[in-house]
Amino acid sequence: MSVYLLLKPHENMRSRCSDPVCPFPQSKHQKHQAFEAELHANADRIKGVIDTGNSLIQRGACAGSEDAVKARLSALDEQWQFLVNKSAEKSQKLKEANKQQNFNTGIKDFDFWLSEVEALLASEDYGKDLASVNNLLKKHQLLEADISAHEDRLKDLNGQADSLMASNAFDTSQVKDKRDAVNARFAKIKSMAAGRRAKLNESHRLHQFFRDLDDEESWIKEKKLLVGSEDYGRDLTGVQNLRKKHKRLEAELGAHEPAIQSVLDTGKKLSDDNTIGQEEIQQRLAQFVDHWKELKDLSGARSDFLIRRAGSDARNVRERNNHHVDNISAKMAALRGKVSELERAAAQRKAKLDENSAFLQFNWKADVVESWIGTSSSPSPCSRTSGSSVTPLLLLPLQETFDAGLQAFQQEGITNITALKDQLLAAKHVQSKAIEARHAALIKRWNQLLSNSTARKKKLLEAQEHFRKDLFLTFAKKASAFNSWFENAEEDLTDPVRCNSLEEIRALREAHEAFRSSLSSAQADFNQLAELDQQIKSYQVVSNPYTWFTMEALEETWRNLQKIIKV
């Protein structure tokens, strides 16, 4: 038996896809795996040949050709080891090439996402009114949550890049350039997102200021109609009644002055901060100050006139030597005393009203915060669907959006109510104990909500990992079964047809028709594999760790099988 014949692969172990006429080309990795399987299958045969040759040499059964046989055996062993080493080397290179291809694909997908986000962040639309600004802020909040969610994906890409550069098997400079470029772009969009958030907040402040300014202008206009009245009374009683009404109006103006001052302070700060629309702010502020001054001037003028009118009426009575002049003088003195007492009482009442107003405002804001917490604590879409067929892949984005809403409310709701509480306590409000107790209860509910949200996200992540593993295993099993069915079908369809009778031809035709009718079941299996593959890809994983079969290879297999059936 010659060594050449012993080295020839067995017919049943040959790799059909390495045949140049094979109509079913597979990936290089698949071909090499088939070749390694063939090597493994022939290892015992090679060892057997070497052992047999050594046995013949030892027994002197080579008819004097022991040296020649020994040389042939040495050459055989050397060639075999060379083949095994080259196979292992190629396997390693194919794995490294696959890692690089996965890295390049990940970089390409991430670059596409970055381009979309950059386009959104480059928008110059910051809202035309308060409603549109609020809408843009909500959209930006979702975009920031999406950016935060992609940080984990970027960490995976950086890990892949580090692994590729550590292997020294690739163009490390190219890998490093790609990694650095995508990290730089990600850092840039984070900066752009922060910049757009700042501009949207600035726009919100501006349009909120305009809304408050419009409300105050409307209030001033309403009060100007009252102080501009030409009714000054027809007698002393009428004048006194008008003075009482005017005093109430002056008290209302005094109580409203802090609101006016707050609007002025906000406008001045916006103007000093070089806010967009600075010129319009300054014009509106100047006009607002003029209107407020005009209202106060009109109020003062009306008050002076009504006082002069009452005094004039009293003097006229005294000058006519009315016999009730002493009584009139006494009443005038008493009236002046009551006016002074009324002014002191009004000032005290205003202080108490301001204090009560601050307490009511705190309670109102606390009610708003508690209402929001109560709504957020109710069963969410995530918790309502946790026991259904909805996968964690769909639930996690909902949870992340919910968490982003919590973070936004932390700044807008919790921080504001805490600041108001601190302000009231610092002013030693008469209701300090009630305010502190209400705030403590509110913070307790808030912390419980945060804890529940964190626990919910942890459970979803665990469920996602379990679901992902089940998907991988199911795909691996079905892909292996489908490939086995395909190989059997391929062998049956490509074997030479040898028939010696008409009956054998009919039998083969009937078997082929039965095979064609069974294709619907295979089609269903193939469709299931495609659905599983789509779910796996939605996790953005590099590869399935439980199988080397890919959906692309199976699709190519299925298409070529259809061609063979038609032939």
C-alpha cells in the first residue's frame, strides 16, 4: 500500500463546499471548519499508517527496504504536522478577521446613529412661544436619554478595539483611528446636547418672562381703568366712600408690587445674561416700567384729590359758621385717627396675608409634586406587561425613558420645593413645623419611587439576559437541525441517478414529489429562524456564542437549494 493512497481523503468525509463545482459556497470560516473536521477524521488513519510502517520495520518485513520505508514514514509525519499547524494558524487568522469585521460593522452602525443625532442637535429651532419650547424640551429629554443609552454600546466598541490592537494581527493604527474618531464624535454630540439644552432652557426663561410680562400688563391696564375714573363724589359721604374704595385699591397695588418687582428683576437678569432677544426685552421692560409708574401716579393723584375734596367740604362748612362746626372738627379729627389706625391694621393684615400666601404656595407646589409622584408610582406600562409575552427588549426603553423623566423632575420639582422649604424655614415662618413635616413626607415618597424604579430596571436587565440566552440556544438548535436536513437533501438531489427499469424511475419521481411537498414544512422552519435572527440582532450583539451558523449563510443555502430543485 503506497503512502499516497493512504493520504487520499475518504469519499464520505470530503467537504462538498470545498469542491470548485459545488453550487453551495459557504463562508471561509465554514469551509475551514469542515476542513478541520476532515483532518480530525483522518488523524487515526495517519497514525495507523505510521504505526503499521514502524511495526514492519521492527519485524524486518520490508524485504530489505527498511530505510526507504523509514524515510517515507518520516516524510509522512512531517507533512502531517505541517498540515495540522497550518490549519490551526488559518483558524486563528479567520477568527481574528471575523473580530475585525464585527468591529467595522459596529463602527459603521454607530457612525450612522451619530450622523442622525448630529443632524437633530444642529437644529436652530428653539421655540417661538412657551408651548413650543416646552415641546422641544420634552423631545430633547428623550434624545438625551438615547445618547446615555448608547454609552454602553460605545464601551463595547472600545473593548473590541483594544482587543484587536492587543493581538498585533491587524493594522492597529487604522483600528485606533476609527476608535478615536467615533469617541471624539460621541463626545462632540454630548457637548452639543448640553449646549442645546442650555439654549432651550434660556429660550424657556425668555418666553416665560414674556408670558409673565403680558399677564402683568393686562393687570395694570385693568387697574388704570379704575384709577382713571372721573367720579370724585357729589357730597362728603360720597367722597368718603370713594376714599375707602381707593384705599383698598392702593393696598392691592402695594401687595402686587413684589410681583411687579419680580418680573423686572427677571427681565434685568435676562438682559444682563445676553439672552437671545435682548433688544426686545429691554424695550418691553422700559414700556412696562412706564405703565407701572403711570398707574402709581394716577393712583396718587386720585388719592390726593379725594383728600382735598373731603377737607374742602369740611372747611366750607366751617367757613359758613355752621353751628355744628365743633362737631364737624371733632369728627374730622376722629376720621384722621381712624384712617391712621386703618393703615396700621392694613399693614399688619398684609404681612399676615403674605405669610399665609407663602404657606399656601408651598402647599400648592407640594400637592403638585405629590400628584406627580403618585401618578408615576401607579402601575406603569412596564409593570403591567411584565407577565405577558412582551420581551424585555421592548420594556427596557420604556423603563429608561421613565428614569429620564425622574431625573428631569428631580431638577424641576424636587429641587424647587426644597429650595422653597429652606427659604420659609430661614424666614422663621409661623408654620415652619408643618412645612418641614410636609417636605419630609414628600421626600420619603420620592426616595421610595426612585428605589422602586431602580429595582424594576434591575429585574428587566436580568430578564433580558435570560431571554437573550434562550433566543441564542433556540436559534442554535434550529439552525443545526435545518443544516442537517439541507445536507441530506443536497446529497439526495446531487447523487447520480442510476435506474435499470421503468419502475425504478417512477419510484424516484414519486420520492422527489414527496420531497417537494415537504418543502412547506422546511419553509416554516426557515421563517422561524429568520424571526429568531431578527430578535437576536435587535440586541446589537456581535455573534451567537452557541453556534457558528449565521442567517446569511442559511439564506444562501436555501436559495441554492431552490435552484437545485428546479434543475
